[in-house]
Amino acid sequence: MNKKKTLFNLKGKFDYKMLLWDLLYDIAGSILYAAGIYTFAGNAGFAPGGVSGLALILNHLLGLPVGMVTLLFNIPLVVISYKAVGKALLIKSAKTMVISSLFLDVIFPFIPMYTGSRLMAAICSGVFMGAGMALFYIRGSSSGGIDFLALTIKKKKPHMTIGVITLLIDLVVILLGWPVFGDVDAVLYGVASTVVSTIVIDKILYGTGAGTLAIIITEKGSQIGVKIGENVRRGVTMIPAEGGYTGMRRDVILCACSKAEAYLVKSAVQEADEKAFVMFTETSEVFGEGFKTEIK
């Protein structure tokens, strides 16, 4: 059974090693996050989604420090979302917010801003921000902002998904960039940065362990299992089943494989039983023999 990671060990003593790892991830994530916001988006004339986008807009209009504004915006969001988010996440996230704000306002002003193509700035901004946020998420923390607000709205409006809520809020912030920066391209670059950031987060958190699950319904379970073992060198799990309408006995076969092996599994099934019903579904992570062997 996996135990939830906290700063206290099983004996109730404070876990300094855990705190050290949290700080290292916070620092590494803050460097990447600050690079995405300050170095690449700061001088490119667009606002990515979220609180950081609002901070960039105010920086452009009033010259206010991005890190300080981000932190100030997060304070009321923390208060509002306390019940929805929980104490543990808020404490960890507060530490992350302070560290990332320090990097934004104290360290990165000494690093030259990127002055090249706005498109490249949007892409690089998304890559660095996404990588930074993924490191926060890995340690059970967050950069705050829209994440907290989305969870709070979700609690009030359970029929809405977190993704839809976040997308709507991000879109409002990105659209504000149009009148502030003076051209519609600011919206397009803001969207590009946010999309890239989302993709990078997903790839870091899930991509390395992503795979495909083949679900096969057949009358020739044994033959298909053997053929998949020969052609793909993957094991299968066979579950006896019965057709709901026909009442006929069938085998349901489950086979986890990589995306590259999905075609080989399909070919093996067709060789053994042309009438087999085959479905492929994407899995975010796969653990076990032949895949990741340790769950951290």
C-alpha cells in the first residue's frame, strides 16, 4: 500500500530529508518557471494564462514586479480555496510561491530577456513554465493561482470539469492581452504558450510511463494469447465473459503494451481470430514487469 508523503515519518518525527527534496524541487522548478515568465514572456508582448499572465499585464501597464504581484494575487485565492484545497497542499504551495516569487523579482532581473521571435518566445515560455510546474506537482505542491480557484469553483459547480474551468479562466486572462499589448497576435501567442505548457506538464508527469491497453473480445482466447506472446513478447490477462444478448461464452483479453507495439498486437489478433472485437485505449502510466517496476 502506498503511504501519503508528509514531512513527518512513521515515528512522528520531522523528516528533514523530505523537506530538503521539496526545497530542491522548488528551486529547480522556480528557475524554470521564472525563465518561462520573465525571460521569454516578459518582453514578448503577450500574457500566458493564469495569475502569472495577470502579473505580466500589470507589469506592462504599471511596471509592478511580476513576482510580488503574483504573490499578492495568490493570497486571496489561498484564503478563498482553503476548504477546497486542504491545509497540507496550501502549506507546501505557500513555500513554492514565495521561492518562485523571489526568483522572479530578485534573481532573474539580472538575466537578459529574450528579444527574438515572439513565436519562439511563446513556445519557450510554455516549455519552461510547464517543466517548472510539473516539478512542483511531482512533490505535491503548486504555484497556486488558477489551480486553487479552479478547485474552489469545481466544488461549487460539480458538473464542470477542472480542465474546462481552468481553460475558461486562462482564456479571459489571455484575451486581456489584446487591448493591453495592442494586437490580436498577443492572444494567439498567449494561447500557444498555454497549450505548450499543458502538453509539457502532461508529458513530464505521465508521458514517460504512458502506454496502450488492448481490450480484445474473442472466442479464441488461448490462440490469441499465444500469438501475442510470440509476436510482441507481451503477456495477457484472460477473463471469462458471457455475451449479454447472445449468452455465448467469450474471452476478454487485456494486454498492456507501448504505443509502438499496438500495431503488432492488432496484427497478432487478426492472425489468430479475424472476428475478434478489439479496442485500444491510452493509459497515462503503466507499472509492472516490462514497464516501470517501482511506484514512487
